[in-house]
Amino acid sequence: MTGTTAINISTTLYNQAADYARQHNTSVDKMMESILMALLMQTAVGIGGEGLIRGGDYQMLMRRLSDFQEYGPGWDDDGALPLNNEVVKNFKQVLELSTDDELRGWTIFPAANGTLLMEYKPLEAGINIGKDDFSYYRFAERKMEGENHLSFTPEAVIETMRHIGYAGE
């Protein structure tokens, strides 16, 4: 393939994505991200992509994060703050360092104060990620346990995820 052919293909893909985005009231960037992810997944599967593509939980969490990042001030009709950029950066660090097994069973929701709540679906448990700290809770043996304002490191959050996840087994 020549350079000119590659540019023509790229331009055609971009124009098609722009048309689709306008029709479906979404951004061109989101469309291009979806197209590139689909191409990458096809390529990875075609070459036996073990380890090249993260699992479905990772993909779901990234999609939800992307959606929540578009929430503006007052997204809950009651003065909620949009997700804080540092919170987003912190959560992405957790995702990148987590294994697919560690992410299994987790989902996320924005909190009204600009933080991000991770909920562990198999149990009544969650982790709230802030700019500089995180908190967690879980119900164990009919009582709630947890800690507030723990210093944030992605490793500390992942260790807490493991602690919560293993408690349910």
C-alpha cells in the first residue's frame, strides 16, 4: 500500500465516522476510537491476540468512564460536580495496573462530589476514588467495615479490591 492510498483510506474512514457521528449525535473522536478499537480487536484475534486486548470488564469500565467524563456540572439536576480530572487519572492508573481477574465483578458510577465510586457487584462493597485519597466499605458478617481517607496509590486500591473480592469467595 502506498502512502497516498493509506491517506485516502484514513480520510474516507474519518469522513464516514463524521457522517455517522452527526446522524447519531455523538463526537467524531468517539467514533474514531470505536473504529480503531474494532480494527485492533480484529487484528489481535487474527494473530491469536492473547494478552493484546484487555477483557470485557476493562473495556466496559473504560466505556463507562468515557461516558461519565462527558457529564457537566449539575448532571444529577441537584448541583453535582463533573468528574475531577485527577480522579479520572487515578482510576485509569488502577485500571492499567489491574489484571482482568481483579476487575471482574466491578462497575463504576460518578459521585456527586466529583469522585468515582467503584462497586463490587457480587457483594455490598465499594471503593470511592478521590484526587488524593480513597475510601472503601463492605458488609461482612452482617456488619459494615471500611476506612475513609486512605492515601491514594493505585497499588493500595488494587490491594483493597483484592481484599473485597476474596471476602466474597
